[in-house]
Amino acid sequence: MELYGYYRSTSSYRVRIVLALKGLAYEAVPVNLLKGEQKDAAYLSVNPQARVPALLDQAQEAIIQSPAIIEYLEERYPETPLLPKDLFERAKIRGMAALIACDVHPLHNVSVLNYLRQNYQCKENDITAWINEWIAQGLAAVEQLIGGSGYCFGEISLADAYLIPQLYAARRFNVPLDAYPKILRVEALANEHPAFIAAHPQNQADSPE
């Protein structure tokens, strides 16, 4: 199994968490987004969208988009399930994951921020305000959705694999987090878990020293 990704990419990060939670071995193939390696012909042959992550597992074609990769891993390797059997509970977890993956993360993606800079001449304080607004809106909703103990929904699930990388991004952008005690509880638990530690950006081979 090969995972093309970038150490600081939150979508790559969430896939790494799922792989670690399931105990799946893989080869990390770094794609340096700052150097534009995602636009090299070699990587475009893997993912024509020029985004990370991409996963190769027993196939010639890569699976792209982290939600699709994560659902594939959940179905292909069900031995350590990250979704409960109850359909309603599964839907709740998927809903929270989609909130982060669809409504929060894309709005602070580097391509979006660069578009704002280049096409609307947004200053860095404007960019910071933009990032803070959308992350704060998303986390405020998550704070209301998750439970009062344990991980997001008690036991570790896909929801946690989406939330922890988003918190990493929030801290990168200096988004205040004091208003989210339940979220911070989940983060504290994850910080002590071997799978989340192994998947952390600072523990990746392509992380700068």
C-alpha cells in the first residue's frame, strides 16, 4: 500500500490516522506541495487533480479524496471498525466528518487562500480573519454535536480522525480554542493515543527538522 501525501496536509493527516488505527502498514510517498511537486507529470499520472492524498492498494489506479479513501479502508479492512453498526449512529459520525471535510477544511486550503491573495488582493490580516471565521463556525457546530465524555462519540470513530487534523490546522492559524471544552477533551485523549501520535505531522519523514 502506498500513500501519497504531505506531512502538513490535513486531508493526508486524517488518512494516516485511519491507517494507524487499523494497524495497516503502508509506504509513505511524500509530495511536497510547497515545491509544486503535485503538478509534476509523475504525480499527475497518479492524481490528475494535483491534490493529496492518493492511495494505491492492490490496484493500478489510485483512490483520491480522503473521504473516499477512508470509506474504502473502512470497508476493505473492517477488522478494526471505525463506524458503529447502528445506522443512525453511523450517519451522525459521517455528518460530522462531512462538516469538517466539506464545509471547513476547503475554505482554508492553500489554493483558496492563494486565490484570495492573487485575485482579490487580500492582505494577510484579511486572510487570517477569513480562516478564523470559517474554522470557528465549524468548531462551534462540532462542539454541539459531540458527546460529553470520551472521544467525539464515546469510542474512537471516523469523527475523531477528521477532528484532530482540523484542530492541528486551527492551531497553525492561531484560532482561539478556549470556547470548545468538549473538543479539547477529545484532543487531549488523542494526544496520548499511539495511532494519533504516529500520524501527527511532526512524526512524518517529510516533516522539516
